[in-house]
Amino acid sequence: MNLLIKVVLIFIFIVYKVFGDDVVNEKYYGNLAFYGRGQRKLANYWNNIDEIKCLGKAKVYFPYSEFFEQNIHNEDSAQNQPLVMLIPGKIRKSYSRIGFFIPSKYNTNISLNQYHKIKTEMKVIPPSIDELVSEGYTCDNIGLPCENIQDYNFNENPSEWLSHVELQLYIESSNINDSEDLEEKDKMSYHIRIENFTSPTQQWSECTGDIISSNFNDYDSFVFRNYGTMPVYLFLGNTMFLKKEPTYMVRQGNIQHHFLDLNWNKKVIGNETVYFNDTIYNTDPKNSSCLKFKKIDEGEYVFSGHIENGISAPPEAISLRVLLLNKGNFQLRINNKEWYDLNELFFQPRNCKIPLGKEIELLIDTRSLFYSNPKNTVNNDVEGYWLKSIIDANDIKNKSLKIHNHRIEDDSCEAFFLYDFIIHHTFPNSTSSYIKTKLNEDGPECNIELQTQEDWSNSKTIKSWPDDISLEVIHQSKNVVIPIMDNPYSDFKDGYHLIQDSDMLLCCTNGNCNICNIFGYFIDAEGEKSNHLIYCNNGHCEITIKDNGYFVNSRDNSMISCINSNCSINKISNSCILNRFEVIKDKSDEYRLCTENNEIKFDNNNSKYYYPKKKVNASFSFPIIESGNDIILLVVDEYSITQFYDKTKSK
């Protein structure tokens, strides 16, 4: 081997070893699938089904077919079924949620804010009456105009119950949510709501939403929240996160970064070169560089582009800038799966054809192809694209020989020139630049627009929507998941809360909430009025209304002072020296009332002590003390001082 060539090869090897890892590790990102109809798990790279998290009593049902799961040779009856989520009504003034995430173990570096849109097939239905009753839902706590929920007809009043469903989609960061250095309000500021989201109804529809970009790129969680009081079953079909900008796989005849040209093994057949890169068609006035495919025998030619290192779901469309000299039977394959016959599935049904002999731009709605079998295609496993055409090259040559009495080896065999191959992750906003030549002049216009589920209503290859399945079928699924319960109080503001449907007290400090076994009076952090206090005693807590007095508890070094129904928290000292007729907490952590002559200890035997306060103006209610000639009677118990009123005299 020539010495110079050896030196160059050694240099290339060293450069690859030094920089190669960085090049290989730089990933290509296409669309991101979340779920495809009929799938028994989430799409690749999402969390395992036993890692789903929730807030509230949620359930997740994946499709199930008894015969299919038992490997009996029957058709999979669940292959078009949706994923179903039972999302409860909101918790107090917060929300319920079900959350999914992309685990860090996959090293994907995916951040959900790098996508600009989400498209998902959805519908919602109400739970059964028995379910609602068993979970404690009533007309009152949902907000329905009825007295007994067992008498309410959900089928006749969809707009009423739907008005109490408020589904919102969010993307979040696990690292932010799990941080111990951030307060809850700071964590919430990182949550991104998916904007302009079209809410689902009781009928199937494609719901879309816009994802707002952010400079913070660590969004690995996809969260469904219900801010409404009404629980629902959410049905979910094909669901994709869409990348905005298209990607060139071939540009001006050159394979682009992130892709490998796998046509190298088909460049020569016998002694004939059949594949040429970086070539120019001999009559092209623009001298544009392209890839050229030449046929010498009957059969096929194939263009194959492989994704070198990346993560991608199928795109909504591809476009080709091509020049064809001979008619062929075109086929497309996305990933190592089935071939799609474009003539049969795209061009003929849409009354379109490819003009020969001139450079054109073709746009192909690929979503209408891979949605024909979403169970196997709506996934994050796209590794490459294949474009194939089958041409009777010998017939072309024989025709040329018969006409010209000699074999022609150039244009008659040069079947295909490829200039650009573009992956449109999101279907283009405009189709004006793409060829729309009618196949049948007497037929309708060539239609290359993105088809919708409504367009597939009469299709023989695509089902418009996921199957409508009953609650009975859902509940029979053996692929049911009880999600991991998140801390249901993580979104509560600091302070004290009476837990809904219980008599327990929740204490929240700096975003951390725990059940507290403490006693006395507490201002309700969720109360609309300050004098709605929480009172806890003997393991039982309840809301009580207090208008005037001093109120304390066994935990805080503070006192609640209520004057004319306005209650506030006041810090207290540990000495009566500077406090006259005030509450203190002494060094032994006991509450005392400072009087003129002594200190009155709060009774800790759950009994009451009566203390007459002399020389006051009785027209003022305690704790306001004004000088006068009256006497008021104060009641001192374990956690309060209030004024005694003889209610029998008012009758």
C-alpha cells in the first residue's frame, strides 16, 4: 500500500478515536410516540407500566385479549383498543393527576419541550353510578343539579357533567420535582401547560395542543391533570409529540449528517454500475447534484437511508425532489417493517400520478400509511427509510432495440434521479409547491393533503378511531395498573389543612406535608374566612367558627387572636413582666394568662376554669379590654380563653 495512503488512514483512525464518540453520541431526534392503539405498554423509552404515578385513586387499563395473551392462534381482538385511564376528581382545591416519564437510565437526553405540538386521539366517559357512590361522589361534591346521584342520567346530560371535567396536559421535570432545595411554588413555576389544548368529549376526536419552548431543557414527564370535580375514564389512542422543523436525509444528492447511505452494497451488479452518488442528469440546465439509480435487468432498485444514532417515531409526511424517466411501482418502508405500495395506497386513491421526464417535488402523507397498523408502527423505533421501485428494465431495452435497431444503455435505463429526501415530522402548512398531477383526467383533483380520521371512514386499510369498548370490557382487562401514589398533599400551601373526608390534620411547612397528631386550634389554610378554625382533640379534628378570644395549640409558639370574627396569628413571649393580660408560653412550654396579680395556667385536664375580670367596659367583647365599672367572666380551658355569655338570659 502506498505510504501516503497508510499515513492518511492512520490519521483518520486517530481522529475517529479521539472525536468519534462525540459524533456517535450526538443523537438525531424525530417525533416521539407516547402510545399506539392496541399496545400493551407505552412506546419505547417511556417508563414501565408499574412505574406510572398518580395523585388520587387512579387506574390505568391497557388493552387485553384473553386468547391473544395466552398465545392461542387467534386474531388479536384488542389490536385497535385504546389505553384507558380512570382519573378521579380534583383533591380539595388542587387537582388529580396521572404521570408518565422517560427514565434517565435510557440516556436519551430527550426534553419534551423540544417538540412543538402534541396530537392525540381522545374521548371521555363517566364512571358507573355504582363506582361513583362507592368512591363517595355525590351531586353536591361534583356540582351536578341533582339531589341523589343514583337518579342522575349521564347519557341525557353530557354537557352538564362535562362542564365539571377540566383536563389539562403538562410537561414537567423529575429533577425539579424531586429537588429538596426548591420550595413547592418554585417547582410549580417550571411546569409547562400544553396550550390551546382541545378538550375531549364523549365522542372520539383528535385533540391537539401547543408546547411552549423554554430555555430549561430537562422536561422528561408527561402529566394528565383533572382540575374538575368530575371523575372520568379517559380513552387514549395514537398519541405523538411532533417535532416542528423538517429534516433532510438527502440534500442536493448528498446524504446528510445523522444518516448512513446503505446503498453501497448495490452499487455494482455484474460489471454494471447501477448506483451513482453526486452525479448530474445530462440535460439538467441547473446542473443539480443528485443520486442516480440505473436498471440493467428486470427487478427493483432501492434507496436506503439509515439513521446512524437517534430516536424517532414515524413522521407525518416525507417529500422527494426527483426526476423519473420510466414508470415504476413505488413502495416505501419506514423501518424494518412492512412495505407500503404507494401506487395502491396513495397515488391511485388520491387520483395522483408522477410525471416523467422532469424534476418534481412529491409530498406523501405517511401518517395515513403507518396508522393502518398503529400497534406495530406507532413507536420510537424508526431506524431508516427505504424507497423501492420495480421496473421491467429489459422490456425498456427491448423496445429501444426494436425502434433503433440497437441497445440503448443510458436514459432508457436511468430510472430514477433523487435530489432531496425530506422527513416532515409535522405535515407542511402549505402544499402549494408540490406536484398535483391528476391520474385520471375525468376524476377529482389530485389530493395530497394530510388525511384525518374522518377521511378514513370508508377506508379498507385504516380504522378511523380506536374501538369503543364498554366499562365491562375495561374492567375485565388483566393489564390493569394501580399507579404509585404520589404525596397527595405536595401541592398544598404552607399551613394547616383538614383532610377531606377525614378528621385528620395535615401540617405543611416549606412544601413538605405530613399528618400531624397535635391538639388545639389552627387557622385553616384553605378556609375562605379567617375565623373558620380547625380544632383537634383526642385524635379528632373539625372546623369550628370562633368570633372572639385567644386560641392556642400544642405545637406553635404563637397565639390566634380573634376580634369580631377576624382572626390572626400573634407571636407570644415567655414572661409576664412586660405583658399585662396577655397569653405567654413559659419555659416549661405551658400556656398561661397574665393577670394583674398572678398567672393563670391553662387547664390541661380537658376541663374549664372561670375567671372574673373586674373594672372593664362590658360593651367591648374580649379580648378587647377597656377600663370601666363592669365585670366579665372569662372561660379558660386547655387551648382557649373566651368570654362567657349566659345564653339563657337572651331567651
